[in-house]
Amino acid sequence: MDSGITDEDRRHLARCVELAEEALADGDGPFGSVLVDGEGNALAEGRNREVSGGDATRHPEIELAQWAARNLTPEQRAAATLYTSGEHCAMCAAAHGWVGIGRLVFVMSTPQLVELRAELGLPAGPVAPLRAQEVAPQVTVLGPEPSLVEAVADLHRRSVGA
């Protein structure tokens, strides 16, 4: 079955994995994201800073949604794609939907992350593990991307020393 994810999408997702690695190296959760315009140009990127920044809401997806709101027209946001190493949490999906970014493409799905956290003996997160499409139904959502899931899973394992 074709997921609809293109080679260009995979290239941006690979950058998200690199950013997630940077986040992990700084002691943060391994999540990275890239905002790309309708022509495929990377506009902004970010990584988790919830530990190093002292704020549990410092997810890259929220920061990129805020950047898009400040710097792009509604039409540019509708044509943009937010790539990320992990499917949005409910907080990030809401920001994505409110700002009007047209697409979300991710590596690891929320159910995959929930399963991995359980395997690692970690507690459930503080927010319900809703799917991005449930929170922001007007957003086009693609993922997971099987070719990169194991790389993201390895980052999560390393984050807890497993």
C-alpha cells in the first residue's frame, strides 16, 4: 500500500531525525521538526527543548507553528508541510490546526510511541495520546514512514539508557 510519502518527504524526515539526535545530545526528548513551503524549501526547523529550556511545552512543532503564524500568509501556511520525527501530540496538533498548516508528515506514529514507551517501562504521558487527525481533522496527515521508524525508536531507547 502506498503511503503517499515521497522521496522529497523522506529527505525532510531524515533531517527531522538528525534534529531529534541533536535534542537527545542536549538532554531533551528526541524530537525534531522542519517547516517546508509549498515549493519544498525548508523555512525553519526546531528540536525539543523541554528539558534544557525548562518548559515542557517547548516542542518544535509548536514553535514552528508560531513561526509560521508570524512569518507566513494564510495561503502560504495552507501550502506548507510540517515534517516531524514523531506524530504530533494533542497540544502540537491543535497548534498546527489553528495556524492552518496544510500538511503533517511524520516518522513514528502516536500508537508506535505509546507501545515503545510501554516496552521501555515508561509511564504514560500527561496528555491523551490522540492521533493528529483526530485533533486537527482538516490537516492532511501522512505517516508513519517505515524506513526511518527504527532510527527514531533507537533514539528513544537511548534517551532512557535502554
